Amino acid sequence: MSRRPSQKSGGIRDWKNWVSLGARLILGVVLLVAGISKVTNLAASVHATNAYEILPFHLVKIVGNGLPFIEIGVGFMLIIGFFTRAMGLIGALLMLAFVIAIASVWVRGIAIDCGCFGDGGSIDHDKAMAAYPWEIARDLGLMACGIWLALRRTYFLAVDSWLFRPVEEILARQDTHRRR
């Protein structure tokens, strides 16, 4: 007798569930902390965004003021596991944008603090050049977390698994019927 598909993908012994939980919490907490650290000083967030010298100033103000709220929202949703696939995709896209921005200033020789957790702006050139590879590696790891979450269909210890369980069971049954 075969087990129901939801038991296979929802079990406590399935390593993919633990990886998903870890990815959700790591990406979610990082985004939440980053957003909270910036939302208390939006002027500094705008200043840090402007230091990248990528966007025109009218867009710098929008991004610098809006990004902390997006980070808080996406981070919170990931932590509780609500709309996890979409939030994972948004988180991965945010990290991709951060990687591109950091690589851009690195290539152009601009020495700034990334402003990832507040502050930002000009810093010592050698310090910035030494930090950029680590910041890019960190953001690529966080992007991998988001990609993993965007590709998964079920989530362990998440609001999604409770709220959308009937949908997941229907999809699992359809997969089982297709394989026959």
C-alpha cells in the first residue's frame, strides 16, 4: 500500500523540508533585519542608495525609501511561510539586484559601504575593495536560498502548508494519476 503524496513531501524526516525551513528562516531573517535597520533612518537609506551612482536621484529617493519596507514585508512573509514561492522569488531577485549593484561599484572602483544593514556611503578604498567579494558571496548564498524556495512546491512548518493543503493534495493526486 502506498503512502499519500502529502506524507512523503511533508514528513519530518524529509531533508528537503529542513533545507527549505533553513532557507526560509535565513533569507527571511536577513531581509527583516536589513529592512528594520534601514527603516528607522530613511534618509541614510536614500544616501546609501545614491552612493551606488546607478539610479537617477528621483528613483534613488523611491528605492531608498521603499526598499526597507519591501525587505521587512518579504522577510516577515518568509519567516512565517506565507506565499513562500513568490517571496522566495522576490528575495532571490532582490539579492540579484544587490549582487549587480555591488559588482558595479567594485568594477568602477567606487569605495562605499554596501548599506545593507543601514548606514552606507563612502568608506576607505582598501576596506571597500576587500569587502566586496564577501558581500557578493553572501548575497549569492542568500539568492540560492530564494531560488530553492521558488522551486519547491511544499513547505514544512509554514502557513502555506496549512492554508493551501487542499490545493497541494489536489496537485499531488494529479501528479500520481499522470504517472500511471
